[in-house]
Amino acid sequence: MRGKIIKGIAGFYYVYAEDGIIYECKARGIFRNRKITPLVGDNVEISVTDINDNEGNIDDIMPRTNSLIRPAVANVDRALIFFARNDPKPDMGLIDRLLITMEKTDIYPIIVFNKSDLDHSPDYDLESEKEGFALAGYHVYEVCAVSGEGVDEILSELKGYTTAIAGPSGAGKSSFINRICPGSQMETGVISNKLGRGKHTTRHAEIQVIDRESFIVDTPGFTSYNIDMILPEELPFLYPEFSEYAGGCRFSGCSHTHEPDCAVISAVEAGKISNLRYERYKKFYQELKGIRRY
């Protein structure tokens, strides 16, 4: 029987199987011998060893489409970059870093600003920021997870996919997950009861079931993601809004930061690329240039 690992704790893997049941599984020794560690998000083959207690073994791990290191999760199709409109104020630089990371790992990002009932902070122009993300080709939504306003529109983007949700504490990720996954509290309780331990929701990636084809992963650890692993010459290719114009630059290795006859700079000046995102790009570029690599 096939299923997906939705949580792993202390050598136990909890598999949401195709029959809609969560099985507590141990991985067979063959994986240890092959130095393969099952990851949350892995699609697996299991055999049921105790039908009454819903226990089984993981017999095989299907090939992964991708895997992330921090947090350790596999087969992520989409990412919800999830920030509050205010309280806490969104960090636009962090949003850009997460978008860069998603471009690097080929994961489709969706930007969500929660708490649509709040005014945005006077420290930034949210509408201009949203317009800049839209110019880059990203889908941008505003929702209120508590009231449910706007949630159905996002839900339509998640159907049939495994989605990671990333954002700071206080943005309302838990409220959003609980709204789109009515059984999430029950499933977490099942796992906690079997272990006889407290909750394990803050240190581990954990998948919640939207429906039998759709899953969402709470990803603690994503909120401080850095881009140090990216080479400065890679960075321009991780800004999708640059691609239309970069071929028109005078120099083939143009960094789009200072060179004459740079078509990207011209597009920024013409309002075709967000100046807000571009200014942060230049800071990231200089930051990456300053890293000593051995």
C-alpha cells in the first residue's frame, strides 16, 4: 500500500496511506544499510503489520522530485510565502530571500499576506510591494485566516500539490492550516497519543492533510533562510522579472548593478521592474560578493 510520510519522531514514521488511515511505521534495516533516511514528504510503500493498532513497516521509498535540507522535507511542489499584513510587520527582504530560495530549488512560490482586516504599517507601501511581486510574475493574495476571507482562492492553488508554508511566528500560519485542514488537530492528537508524549509541532517539519491529493507542510526553520550558498553571478537568474530584459544588456556577464547600457536598469527606470525589489537585489548581490568561498 502506498502513502506519504507526514511526520517522523524518534525513529517512528507516520504515514498517511491511500486508504485514508495514518500508520505508525518503522523503516526496514535495508534503508540504514543503504544510508538512506526517510524524510517527511517521502512517498512510500508500506506493509501493515497490525491492522488494529495501525502499525506497519516502510518497505520502499519512491524517487524524490526534490528535497530540502532545512527543514528536512521531500517532494515539495509549491511554497506559500506567508506573512502578516501587519502585527508583525512583514520583512520584505526576507520575502525576497525566500523567493530566491524557491527559484533556486524550482519550487513554485505563492505570496500571501494574512490579517487583511488590519491596516498596513506606515513604514512601507504594501500596495507598491505587491505590485512589484506581481510584475515579477508571482501570484499575490491577501487573506484573513480567522474569518476565512480569501482562503478559498488560495485553496484552489493548493489542490493536488504538496505545499510548504513559510513565514514568521505570529503571521497566522497555524490559523490558516487549521482552517484548510479541518482534521489537522485530530491527526496531531493521534500521533501524540500513540507516543505518549507532548506536542512536537515547533521543531519538526510536519504535513497536514488537506485532502487525499493535497498536503501542506508546516516548515519551522524556513523563517531565517539565508542565500549564502548562491554565487553572485547566479543571482540575476533567480529574479524572473530580469529574464525579459537581460539579453539586451551590452555586456554578456552584466550584473545589472552599475554597468552602462544595462537593459535591466533601463527597465527599472521605466517602471517595468519594481525599484523596491531591485534595490534589495543590489544589496543581496554585494552581500554575496563579500562572502569568501574556499
